[in-house]
Amino acid sequence: METPHPTPAMERAPKVSFVSLGCPKALVDSERIVTRLRAEGYELSRSHAGADLAVVNTCGFLDSAQAESLAAIGKALAENGKVIVTGCMGAEPEKITSRYPQVLAVTGPQQYESVVEAVHRVLPPRHDPLLDLLPPQGIKLTPRHYAYLKISEGCNNRCSFCIIPKLRGELRSRPAADVLREAERLVAAGVKEILVISQDTSAYGSDLKYAASAWKGRDVRARFLDLARELGELGAWVRLHYVYPYPHVDDVIPLMADGKVLPYLDVPFQHAAPAVLRRMRRPAAQEKTLQRIARWRDMCPDLTIRSTFIVGFPGESEADFRLLLDWLEEAELDRVGCFRYEAVAGARANELTPAVPEAMKEERWHRLMRCQQAISARRLKRKIGSRQAVIVDEVAAASRSHAGSGMGAAKGRTRGDAPDIDGTVHVTSRRPLRLGEIVTVRIERADEYDLHGTVVGF
């Protein structure tokens, strides 16, 4: 009997391995590319070696991030040989091609169509519409119970240490109705927590002159407050990230107090010393910032404030650094990340002097983290005895310490903790918990960054 010639539907689907580096905004870019590829019948491979082609989504913000991206490209070339590069580092393709001239294509950030076209050239799709069904919310690279929601691209700020506007362009906001439709699809697919992200979330809509768009029979303006209010009606946790401290941010705090959005603000203050903030080209009124933080907490006592800071910025004196430590003691921020300053090619800060020695950057980083560790421990200790809503991120079948007791163990987060960057709640329960389940936990113990407790409500 003669064997029939294989048809495209009978052949193995082409496989693509995918590496996503950098921030959550880059992760959303990766999700969009992966969704498009899956819609065209491509399969995803867990390893480069098992794929027909590798795609690397790079980060180019810091020199260390570029080094990580170049290493990832080299690994993909070594294990696969066919590599397409995209992302922020793709905005300066010569940095990639000078090191790896054998890469098949290089595209910049948000150039989804260019990435897909490059994949098509190397590995044509073999789409079978009867078999390749795509969920309406697209492909997500996060766990099923939370998702990042990008509301804009680019940034209009000109911080001296940053080249994001060069890499990602000026602010470009999505219409409010477009954002809300995506959010609604996510909730319908089982997402319990929406993490709102952009380069500058509180500037949302300013480039659109806050134009309204039609949503469920009414007009919703492209404004930070209006969008937060509408997202808060979808029945999921809504967490606001990268909120630049413009005056109108104060208006969203009542929504947090009323439980419409999570009582959580991620505000990148970067420093507290006026002289350093001026060199950074950031708002320099640190006393007014302390007053605003106090006012926010008066309006919403459960508010969690997270921020990031840079130590060792050019010209930072010991007096500047001590002022930052004193400011942190007074502000009592809940969560703090700290970066040692790195020169970024193309940033204006490279021209500033004097440079802070590397050893001094390291010493100041450790001092700041010790200071913040003590602050965090104090603030978490106040939660002992309270009951907290906790979303479950990780489940153990049964912990060894509770074997035979019928108790289960899990890890989760309170409303004041974002995934990957904040603290964890270590939970015991009288029954097994499910990923994404939201339970009530009585807090029994706290350490410097994490909480420990027992489930008392389901």
C-alpha cells in the first residue's frame, strides 16, 4: 500500500523556544508575541535544544541587564543555532550583531509584527484551524490566577539615569475601553489579580488628552482615576505599579480605602536628598512627599507603599546618603528595593561628576538595606494577631512538619504584596488549598520580610 504524502496538517507543528528577560512590561510584550505564534499553530518548547527556532526578548536598561541578555543569546545559539532577538536591547542592534553576527534577525521593543514576520521567514507556520484553538484572553506567561495589564507604552519623563524614552519612545496610552475589554477577558478566564503596569502609570491618557471611549454603553475617559475606578468594578484584585507621584495620585487613595482597588502603591521615589534628585531630574520636594505619605495613610490606614531607590548616584555625598536614611526612617515605607547606580550608555547621568567609588556604593547599599530591614520588621510585627486576605501562589501537598495532622502548607501574598518583588505569607491550613484561592489567614508570627499564619476562613 502506498504511503500518502504528508500534508501540512499531518506534519509536526513547528516548535519555538522563548526566553523573556527584564521587567513585567517586557513580559507582556512576550505574551503578545507568544499569543500570535500560538494562534498560527506554533508550539512552545521548554528547551532550546527541542525547538526549531529560539526567540530571546532582551532587556537593555542597565549594562548588567545587557550582559544577561547577551549571555542568553549566546546560550540559545549554542543550544539551538537559530535565534531571533527582540526587546529593548534590539533598539541598538549593533550591540548584538557585533557580538553575535549569526543571529537571524534583531527587532526593537513592541515590534510584534516584525518578530512574527522574522519567525515566518525562518520557520513558516503550519496552522490547522481545527486543532489550534486559542483562549480569548491570549497566552499568559504568569500563573493562571494573576496577570499583568499594560495600559501604555513609552515615557515622557527625562530622568538623567534612564534611557527608556530612547528605547521605547514617547508615552502612548491605550484607549480606556481597550484596556477594560482586556481586563474583562482576563477576569472571565479566571484571573483573580490584575497588576496594572506601564512606564509611568499615573501619566496614563495625557497623550490622548484624556479622550473618552465607549465602554458598556457609557463613555470612560483615559484618566488614571477613571480607569482605576472602572477596573475596580470587575471583581478582581487591582494592583497599581509604577505610579509617578503626580498630585492627582491623591485622588485614587479613596478608591483604596473603599476596597475598589488594592491599598497598594508602587511609587519610584529613587532618592530623598534634594541635590541628588535634581541631578536625577526627579521631583525634589522630599518634605512635601513625607506630608503626602502621611495624608495617604490617614485616608487609607491599610495602605502599603513600595518604592525603589538608587545609591551611589554621581555626586551623592555622605550627607546626601544620611538624609536618605533619615527620610526612610520617617517615611516608614513598607517595601523597598535598592539598586547600586550603574552607568547606562546614552544616559545624561554619565556626564555628572564626581563618580562614587564602587566600594562606597556597595557599603551604602548594605547600610540602606539594614535600615529598611528593621523598618520592615517593625511594620510587619504590627500585623501579628490580625486577619489578612491572602491569595495562594504555591501549594505543598503536605508539609513535613504537619505530616499526619491533616494540615496542608502553602505560600501566598496579602493585599500588600506583589508577586516576585514583595513578601510572602507562609500558611498552614486544615485542608489543601488551591492555586489562586483567596483565604483569610490569622497572622501568628512575622520576620523581617515575611508573615506566618493559619487559615481561619475560606
